Amino acid sequence: MMFGGMGWGAGSFLGPIFMILFWVLLIAGTVWLVLAVSRQSAQRQGSAGSSALAILEERLARGEIDVAEYGTRKAAIGGTR
């Protein structure tokens, strides 16, 4: 029996729930993606100077450059360690 054509099937209750779930997951996924990309960008910007300084320190430790050249190059890359 159709109960006046209202269609009281399971879809009438689950439809709105799935629509809300879809939008929540879409928004959460977008926020997660934006945060992940911004974290990677911040890590790349922060590690560029420190990796250059680490390479410079390794070259000094291996004896490839002397202390005077180390100081000059460290000042040029803006190293403050």
C-alpha cells in the first residue's frame, strides 16, 4: 500500500543522512588537503636555509673549507646557528 503516495521507504530517511555525510566528508577532506599542502610548503621554506647551513658545516668538518671561508659563506646564507 502506498499510504497516499508518500513513499515511506528506507530512502526517505537515509537520503538526507547520506547527503549530510557527503558534505561533511567533502569539507573535512578539503580542510585536510589545504593543511597538508601548507605544512609541506612551510617545511620546504624552513629547511632550505638549514640544509644549506648543514652542508656548509659538513664541508668545514671534512676540511674542504677553512674557518674564514665558513664564516663568509655562513653570513652570505644568513645562518645564525
